[in-house]
Amino acid sequence: MVIDAYPPEPPVAQSPAAAEWDMTLGLINATIQIDQSQGNGRRKVGTGVLVSAPRPDGTPRILLVTADHVFAVMPHQKARFGWRNAEADGNWRYTPAEVDIRTEAGDPLWTKHPDQDVAVMEITAPEAFTRAAIPLGWIADDNTFDQWRMGPGDELFALGYPHGLSANRAGFPILRSGRISSWPLTPIQHFPTFLLDFNVSQGNSGGPVFWVPAATRRPGAPVPDHPFIAGLLIKEVQGDGEGIELGVVVQGQYIRDTIALLDGTAQSSGQP
């Protein structure tokens, strides 16, 4: 969800030790806060993750992936992207920059999925974030859950900015975990989203939900041979107007499909 939030205290952080083999740290480094001032000290806040997805001709490209409504509720031309800079003494600085998300005429610069709450936008990122961007191959496809017999009770992790807050003043995202709490999960054309049992807060929208070996699996279930992004957190389940500590996650294949729409190479595999 996107939050109308008062800005947090100015950005501090201890430097996380980046390791290419550790997807948790990799995703932390690739996840950023997106926000836009609404005046009077208020702002809209969401979460985005950077993905390295080469163009069809093979040239490199960085995409920002988030929930479509994160951008849709930001009416102005520019939003702030929460870049972070490492300093020589091991500290980190929060160095957000304004990026166009709309044309001067107000037209969106992102590509949205026609049916699911997913958006992708090509961006130019600082060099450190270009290196940190997650490979497209890390994103689950429409067969991943069946291949690894993912089901209710399996644990997944999520990154985001609940209530517009970060893990520290450097602007790193907050890591949380929860268990898959719905069934069936496939085929995705019938079950494009699933539920995750964790305390969702406004500001988490667009954050990556992922599996790594540290996650708990049901007894007897096969262990995947590589980490993967299962999908994006898009909203909180509510009952009688109140949150019930359940998140709605759109499946990773729809990220792939939205990138294909951007490239004009959309396939029908993930479509209803």
C-alpha cells in the first residue's frame, strides 16, 4: 500500500556487507524507497526494486519494478528515488534524487500490466545501483511454484518501507517474513495473487517477496536449488476496514509479462 506519511528523520546506517551469493543482501541493495511530496509536509511513499533486464537486442538496461498504484497515486511529474551512497569510513548517506515518472503533459512513463497491479519503468541509476540490480532470471515464472511444490506454510521474506520508515537513516528497506497462507497457488491465470501471513503496513506496496535457503519449508517439500523472487507485495487484506495482518502478493510471472509488454514481445502464458 502507499502511505500519506510525514517524512522520517534525516537519513544513518551501518554498511551491510554486500555478497553476490547472498540474495537477501542483494535484494536489500536493489530495493529503494519511492516518494513524492504532496505539500504541507505530507508525501506518498512506496517501494521499488531494480531489475537488470536487457533489451531484446541484448543491450543492458535497468528497470524499476513496483506496484502500478504506487506511481498512479503520485500526480506530479517527478518522484524521489531513494539512492544511498557508501562512504570511505563505512557509513552510508541517503541521497535521494528526483526522477521523471510522467511527461510534462502528465502522461505516465511507466508500463503497467493490463490486469495486475504491476509497473515497470526504464531508468538511469547510479553506478552502484546498476551493479546491484537483480537479474531477470531471479524472478519466478509460472512454473516455479509447481516445480518446487511451494504451498501453504512455506516461509517467504519481504522488503519495504512500512509507514514510510526505513531500517536506518541511510534509507535501507526493512526485512520481514511470513508464511504462504492461501491455496491453490497455480495455475496463475486462475490464481494471479496469493496471501502472505505477515503484518503489512502502508508503504510496503511494490516491495519484493522472495525465497532464500534461510526460509522454512514444510516437512518433506523439495528445497529449491536457487533463490527466487516470488512476486510483489501489492496490498493489505482488510476486514471491516481494518487490516488483518495478511498481504496480497502478485505472482512473479506478471513482472515478466509486464517487461514483455514494455518490449512489445508479450506472451499469453501468464494472461487470463
